Amino acid sequence: MLACLDLVDLTLSIPTLLYITVVPNSDVFLPCCVFMSYVALWTAVVSGYVLVIIAVDRLYLKLCLLRQTGLDSGLVKKLFAGIILFSSVLNIPCAWVFGRDTVFFYQYNVKVGYCFLDSHGKQGPTLIAYASVLCLVFLSIWGSLVVLYYKIILTLRELSAKHKQLKSHAVEPGGSEANKKTEAMRKSSLVFIAVTVAFFSCYTPYFLTIVLSTSSPQLEGTMGPPLKAVYDLAKVSPLLNRIVNPLIFTFTSDQFRKAVVDVIACKGGCSQFFKRKGSP
């Protein structure tokens, strides 16, 4: 699911971003800006709740509660569909909040227009209400993941201690296979913890720019070029998350690397790309 979201976001956002950057005075600048902002926040909400589902399904239930199976696949599909619908409705205010923002740089007597919060919408009731709801949504995601991963990390420490004890004794029949399963689950937990950290690291700068621009509309005009460059990079930081996730999986998962190579080489036919092969 995360891979699909990364692909959707990059496929829709990158061409739109390049177009409004190359043709800033286009007649479709406003709809392109709204569309790109909508996609960024839509994928943010969906990705956040998908991380919660993964934490509950593959890590908490199987690792902490020692269940053989996680959430029912039918339930997972329903939850995913519900999250998509919820995020689609939640981010409708993007149409009124985002647009062309114009910043006047007093130091250089230069006026610059770009895609971000609409200058006329800053500090408006729509933006305040929308930002408040988004804040609650991400606090719920953050709180859920903190609690789940706290329990998971405690369990991993207990398993690590047991492994040390087992190494000092003769391996019992069936113990080796159990250890391999536990080690695989430990590695999977660490990978998804890394993905979660990357998610919040990439989206936090973006939300900070929204908060700062809303609370102080003239802030950007007082910035020097270096600080303004960093500030502008923070506005596109969500796209960085779509690049970081594949890198994390590439360096931590042999199966993922093999699947990527197979897709590039079209091994067994390119249709194999659309077939699910076990757990990611």
C-alpha cells in the first residue's frame, strides 16, 4: 500500500510541479497548484493511517500478542478504502486554502509569485478550521504510532535477551526455525520504524511552513536568499518522503531488491509486476 501511494504521489505531483515552475504565468496555474497541494495532503493522511494499520497488523498482533495471523485481509481492504474516502473529503478545503501566493522582498524590491497558501486566504476561518482538523488527525496518527512502537520496542528487547540466552545453550528441536521467524519479525519492525521516522521527518517541515506562513504572512518577505531557499525546500519536503521510502526498502529488504530487478528486467513477463507476492 505504501509503495502504491508513493507511486501515485510522484506520478501526479512531479509533472504538475515541473509545469507550474516552468510556466508560472499559465492560465491553469491555480488549478494545478490546488491539485498538487491536495495530492500532497491526501497522501499524507492516507500514508499516516496505513502506517498505523501496518503497525497493528504485522507488528503488534504478530510480535507482541504472538498471533499467527494479523488483521483479516477483508478488514484491511475496508479500512484502506475508508481511509481513502476520509482523506478525500477531509482535504476538500484545499480548493479555498491554496493558490498563488505573492511575496514582496523588501530588501531587494522584488515581487515573487508561487504555489502555496493563497495570500487572501491566510488567517481566514477556512484555513484555521482546516489546519485545526489536520492537526488533530496527525496527532492521532502520531499518538497511535508512539504507543504501538513503544510496546513493539519493549518486546524486541525481551526477544533480544532471550536470543542471548538461547545462544549460550544447546539449540532445542524447532528452536532454530522459531529464532529465524523472530529475527525476521524484528528486522521487519525496525524497517517500518525507519519508514515511520522518515514520514514524520519529511512532513514536519511542510506543516511548519504552513503554521509560520499563517501566523506571520509577511515573514517570507523579510528572509534573505539562503533562508528563503531552505523555507521553499521545506514546502516540497513531502515529495522527499516518496523518494526515501523506496531507498529504505532497497537497503533493508533482499526481496524488495529482487522484485525491483525483476520488474526492470520484465522477468516472467511485465504482468508479474501487478501480482502480489507474499508479504512486502
